[in-house]
Amino acid sequence: MKVCITSQGDKLDSAIDPRFGRCQYFIIADTESEDFEAVPNPNMDSMGGAGIQSGQFISEKEIKAVLTGNVGPNAYQTLNAAGVLVITGVSGRVRDAIQKYKNGEFKSTDGPSVGSKFGTA
Amino acid sequence: MIISVASGKGGTGKTTVAVSLALSISNAKILDCDVEEPNAHIFIKPEIRIKKPVFIPVPEVDKSKCNFCGRCSQVCVYKAIAVLKKDILIFKELCHGCGACSYLCPQGAIKEVDREIGVVEIGRKGNNSISSFDSAQDSHTASLQFVHGKLNIGEAMAPPLIRVVKESIDKNMVNIIDAPPGTSSPVIESVKGSDFCILVTEPTPFGLNDLILAVEVLRKLNLPFGVVINRSGLGDNKTDKYCKKENISILMRIPFRKEIALAYSRGISMVEALPEYRKDFQKLFERIKDRKFS
């Protein structure tokens, strides 16, 4: 099963990026094999609609859950429509977040955690 | 003739200048294009005769025809459409109404529907003025024409509404456009097509910083412009130095006076509270009209 963690770097030891739509990298990790892929976020400097586009991107990747700091309303709506679980309030290293997810320590959220434009620099 | 009033920094006195100018000359029409926060009406107290809602076209998807190919999402510059495997989401508040999605949909699954973004109100200055100013004036000030746009709360799409406000421009009148603050697209939409732009600034570091940005925008747009310094006497002389260095004309100085601020706080225009300034605004208009700036 694949999960996506928003990350500030391209390694499992990188820090989690607290933003979803404008995170620096999406780390897509397989929870069984521990393989992962780090994809630079094409929507990082988007003029607008970053959360929507990132949500659509995730929906194309057969991902079960997104682990991040915060999601805005449009990103949440997109992920929710795509059937992707959203877990917010995650911080620390990517590797540890994956482990905690495997241990069942997280609960998915049932709404956005921040308002529009939260992650705009 | 079209004269726009812009500033860069907010709160420098755009509306003070635009309203006072409009009330000091004949055959004028004021168009408040600061549709996110219009305030010229507070000073003009217009009698509104026409109210019309303004719409932009937004996509509506017939999901029975959509095969989720994603073409609409790819062509949407504003990222207003998410196409998922078995669903499609339209984020109407991000849509600029360009129509690319419906035009290019291979399935013909998208049609455009109207979405109201605000209202345009058209009228003229009423005779309910507080001071005895009107009676002392030529009859022309009472016939000042008034137009403004009001963007609905929560709406981010100012330019389409500004375009509708500007449809009321009358080539046979002196049209005075009160522009929004800043230097982004609503400002550009407001000032473009003007014969002249007045940049209102104040002699403070913030005023100068934003004046420089506004000057860069107007030079890009190739618009002739000059500067009015409001609250003159406050701050420093760096604005003067900048204008001299850049060869920008200072058209007028409005002093930093308590009486002006007091009238503003009561919703009374500067020239109605202090009619002695009326001739200065007339002079400002003559200088712009004749382009004699030195």
C-alpha cells in the first residue's frame, strides 16, 4: 500500500513539510517494501489552485493516505472526492511518520485543517 | 477624456483626489473601480438609478458525457478544475470565465453557466449634501455622474467587474477613475486606456516605496502620469528627490491639515468642507488637460 508524505527534502530523513499544496516534495512510500519515490512538487510556486492540483496529482498515484501538516478546503475536497485519506498534524521526519502510520497511530481528518491560501509564501 | 487616480500604497488619498477633482470641474463622471472596497459613494452620496448584477461564465459538467480525460484541467490556467478517476470537481471561485474548458472538451460535456460576482450601480450626485456648497456652485456639480462596482463578499475576481464599470465611460465627458490600491491586475484593468494617470502619494517611506512600484507599472503601460503629494509637510523630502531624479512632475500638493482629515472622517469631500481648494483642483485639471507640468 502506498502513502504520500509531504516533505521538505527528497530523503526518508527529511523533515515533513507542513504544507500540502505547496510542499517541496511528495514522498510516495510503499508501506510493505519500504521502497519510496521523491517527486518534486510541480505546484510549489503555483499562482493559485496549488491544493487542487496537488490533490489531483495524488489521485493519479493509487495512494491510500496523505500524511501532512495541514490541508486547505480545496485540497481536502479534492482528496476526499478521490477517496484518499487525509492525515494532518504530522511533523518530524518522514521515516518516523511512515512508521507511526504503520503502527496505526494516526487518525484521518474529516475536514480541512486550515483556510484558503494558508501555504502561500 | 479619461483621468485615472491610482497610488500604489493604500490610504494615500486616491478617493479624496478623485472626488474633489470630479466636484471641481464641469461635465464629470466618476467611476469607482475599487470594487473590492468602493468608498467614493460615501462622499458623493449618489442617487442610484440603475443597479445591474454582473456575471462571469463558469463551467458546468454533464457527468453522463464526461469520460474524465482531464483535458479541461490541463487547459485551465487558473487551476479551477480537478479531474479524478471517476469524478470531476469545479472550483468556481477560482474560474476567470475564459471558456477554454468548454471550448476544448472533446466530449462536449461542459457548458457555461452564469455566476454572479457583484453589482454595478449607476446614478448621479444627489442634492442631499450637508454643506451649503451646492447652492454656491454652478449647477454642474449637482449633475456629477456616478458609477461604481461592488464585488460580492468572498469573491476574488475584480477585473471582470471593473470592465463592466468601465463600460459606462462616456467619451463626451471627463471620466475620473478611482482605482484600487496596489499594482496588481485590478489596478491595471482600472487604469488602462486612460489619457492620464494621477498617482497620489504621501511623503513617507511606505508612500515612496509603493509610488516607485506604481511608476514602474505605468511606464510599462506607457501611460502619461504625474504625482500629487498628499499630507505634504509630513515625513521627508525623499519623494521630491525621487520625482526630480526620475523627471516626474509633481502636479499638486495637499497639505497635512487636521480639517481635511476631519471632513474625511465625516464623509464630507475635501472641496465641500474646504471650498478654497476647489480652484487648486481646477488648476490640476487644466494642467492635465493642457499637459503643462513645469
